[in-house]
Amino acid sequence: MLTGRALERILYRTVIVGAVIVAPLFALGASAVTIPPTIAAASNLRFGLEEIARIFHRDTGVKVRLSFGSSGNFARQIRQGAPFELYMSADEVYVLDLARDEFTIGEGVLYAIGRIAIFAPTGSPLQVDAIMQGLRVMIKNGRLKHFAIANPEHAPYGRAAREVLVHAGLWEKILPRLVFGENISQAAQFVLSGSTQGGLLAYSLVRSPPFSGRGESALVPAKWHRPLRQRMALLKGAGQVARHFYHFIQQPPARAILRRYGFGPPDGS
């Protein structure tokens, strides 16, 4: 059992730490918060959203915790009670389904339009081009050993990759050679590590620092797959910091960062 003096010391430290954490929030007009809100974000957002979060922290003095993964997995976790406050999906269908079932505060907003690119790491025999003629030749010649995409069952960029390959008439031919990432970031890791000769990846990742000078890429025609309409929504119980970050992402500085990473604007302009 704690003595009166020990309890007093614990309470004193709690008050001091709480004051340090809470103080910056007064700039937002928010109530006291001790834990940064957790943002569930599609893995193709990693580099752009990390940059946005740094600017948000610089401008407001408060932080958010970013968790990246598969949009489909996050949607399932939200239904199971995961303590996220903002959900940024790579496919708006997940958000709209959650909104229908009243897990979110409204239907949220579109924040970006995603694109798909084919990428081959330095040293790969795969010649990349927008219509994937080089991939077709490698499959025909039996030279393609492994090719990476995200899992189409729960990763929106995996579904888009499958649609691209179906459109090109390559799906059945390439299926035995496919390596599936749990999400698009893992698929990208397979490509960069040399585990595969190439992959269909999120253009935002191909434009990120880890890919710089590491290979060749080409944008796949947008009409080859359904639009990757990326939507976000606040979840029930979201606090003031998450709400402020939600609005911050919709402002010109944040949108300019997303555009730099290859995302199209939500309004199509």
C-alpha cells in the first residue's frame, strides 16, 4: 500500500507531466489531452502524411500518432473497437461502409486521388513502360520469376493492380509469379529488396525518398483501373486534436505535399 508521502509524490509528477503535455493544446482551444490521437492511414500515405504531421506539430505544438497499414484491415479493426480517431482510407468504400453503420462522424471527405505505377529496381531485366509491354515480353519469354503487388483481398492498391493486369490481359499468365504484400508498403519492400523483379505500386511510394535512384518507373494509365478515391473521416469519439488535424489536411499546404508525392487533388483540378 502506498504511504501518504509516496502517493503525494506520484500525484505531483502526474500534475507536472500533464501540464507539460497539455500546455501546447491551448493554442488549439482544446481541452486537456495526455495521449496523441492515433490516425489509421493507408500505407501509401506514409511519407507524405509524416511530412504533414511534422508541419502540424511545428505549427500547433501538438502531435498525432500515425499508424500505417491496409485500409481493409483498419476498417475491420475499427468495427472491432480499435481506438483510432481518424481513418484515412485508400478506398472510399471502406469509409462509406463505416459511415453507413455509424462508426464515423458523417461520410468524411475525399482528400486525394491515387495512381498506380510499374517499377523495376536497378539491375532488373524488366523494362518498364506505361502499357507494360516490357512485362508482357518477360512473361512470354519465361524470364519473369517474381512480381509484387499488394493483396487484392484487402488492399485497395492491390485491387487496382489486379484490375490493371486484367485490363492488360496478363492476370492469368502472371498469377503464379505474383508475390503479395500485406499492404502496398510491404509490396514496395519486396521490390526494393530485390526479392522481385518489379511490381505495381502506389505512385506516391515510387516518388518517396527510399525509391530515389533505385530503379525505373512509369505511370499506368488511370483508365486501366477504377479511380483510387481516397477518403477520410473522423471516428465517433474523436477529440479536438484529431478534428484539427482532419481540417489541417484539407488546407492548401497539406494538399501541396500530397500533390508532390503524386496524389491527384480530390476535386480533379
